[in-house]
Amino acid sequence: MTSIRLVPARFTALGLAVAIGVVTAPFMPAQTLPAPIAIESARITLAGTSNVHDYTASTSNARITRVTVASADAASWDALQTPGGLTAFDLAIAAGSLTSPRDGVDKNMHKALKVKEHADITFSLKRIEGSPGALTAVGTLRVAGVSRDVTLPLKTSAQGAHLLVTGALDVLMPDFGIEPPKAMLGMVRANPKVTVTFEVVLAGGTT
């Protein structure tokens, strides 16, 4: 896992997180609009390895919890992807919704993520850099109750009223206080590094 740089610079999934952020535009009061952006669909996948086999887990349970825009006129996707367009963007992923097709993974994964105490994996945007199509989202990733600053490279593609956002992040579980899961009395041990990839379709903007 690489040092925190978004796509898990250190942990899942996540990325979905994750999607857009910005520097507050000077002399422009922030406005919270009813629903300027919504998630049309999402797919967040966590991939890891162990001394025995590889594994994956995924979820589509992601939601935007806060969006603040600099101006009610900044409705186009290009404007929202430009520094100053979005002043806040918070995303939450239900940690307990991550599931794996491999038997026995879910229980150990949910225990490691402490889903009973910390139901959501969250990403809170601090700023966005770059330009439409190739962005870097800088923000805070919170996993299992531990927060770390991350830098997340994003690829975006505007498609009418929708914006496709994709990215990936390498995360080291110990960076978030997570002990890599073990099974079969410790004979199966997970690698502390996981890679989170995400594909999110946002709705609400215009071209």
C-alpha cells in the first residue's frame, strides 16, 4: 500500500470516495442547495491478497451526505469540477454492506472494519485540483473510526446530465488501526495492503 494518496492511500474502498472537491472561491458566499448532485449508481470494490488466496469485496451502498456549491449558477459539470465550484463534498459508504463472493471473508472483514462501532467509511473533501477529466481530490478518509488525509486521482467523463467518476487508492490497513484479518487459527493471513477502486455515476449537473 502506498502512503496516503487517494485511492486508498490507505484503505478501502474506496473510493470510492471520493468524488469531487474544491477550494472556496474568493468573494463568493457558499450556498447549500437542496440536491445539486446525487448518486445515480456506484460500485466500490476492495481487493486484497493473503498467503493463501486473493479476495475481493464490493458494495453499491454509497451516499452523498453533504454538498455545498459556491454559486447557484455553477450548475455545469465543468464548473463543479473547477476549483471554486464545490466548497464541500462528503461521501459515506456503509461498511457492513461490503460483501465477498468467497466464503468466510465477510465475517472477518466486518470485524476488522469494526462495523458495529463505525457503520460508515467516509470521505470529506478539502479541495479539488486539476481540470475536468483529470482531477485530484484532497480530503479526509475515515475508516473504522480513524481519519487520515488522502490524495485521490480521479478520472471523470461528462455524459449529459451525468458525470462518471472513477479512481483507485492503495490503503494500508494498519494506518487506520485495522489488524489484517486472519483465519484458520492464523494459518491464513491477509496482506495489510488493499486496493480500493470505484466507479460512481453522479446526476444533477449539465454539460
